Amino acid sequence: MKATIWHNPKCGTSRKTLAVLEEAPGVEVTVIEYLKTPPSAEKLAQLYKDAGITPQQGLRVKGTDAAERGLPEADDATVLAAMAAEPILIERPLVETDKGVRLCRPMEKVHEIL
């Protein structure tokens, strides 16, 4: 099985989720450090759709100016454009496998798609 993780190595939850993926038998992991290589607004839209969440639910508010900018109440296109332009606004980690996509907060959610 292939798994892709949009990862921030400075985030403990992201590191723990990556460790679960690396230790899972038969899982080939692709790591994308999304702060260095941000996904496009279109890719984010697909990930959130496949995860069954809204872009607003994938928005990182803690430690960002998202609330001050009104992003939690903004429309999907505005939120996705902001995330693509400033990837620090993306809540992490996002994991995609053949079985689906999960925002792995808490990290145990990764087991749902393994």
C-alpha cells in the first residue's frame, strides 16, 4: 500500500503519525514537507473532499492569524487559496492512502486508512 503524508517535522503529532506509517508492514511512504512544497488549492480541495471534511475543518487556527483574517467563516475558495499561498494555515498531518484520506488529529485516525 502507498501512503502520502503532508508532514511538518516540527510537529509532534505529525512525527508520531509518520512513525506509525513507517512501522506499518507493507506501507510505502511518501513524505511531503508541505511548508517547503505546498499542495495546490485544487489538491487541498480533493484531499478534504476525500476526507469528508470542509476546508475550514482543515484550517490551522492555533499559532496563525487565520481567526483575525476571518478564515474560519470564509468560503471554501478563499480558505483554500489562503492555504495554498501560506501553507502554515494547513492543519497537519494529512495522510492519503488507497483507502482514503484523514486529517490525523489525533494521530490514531491514521489506522482508519491503513
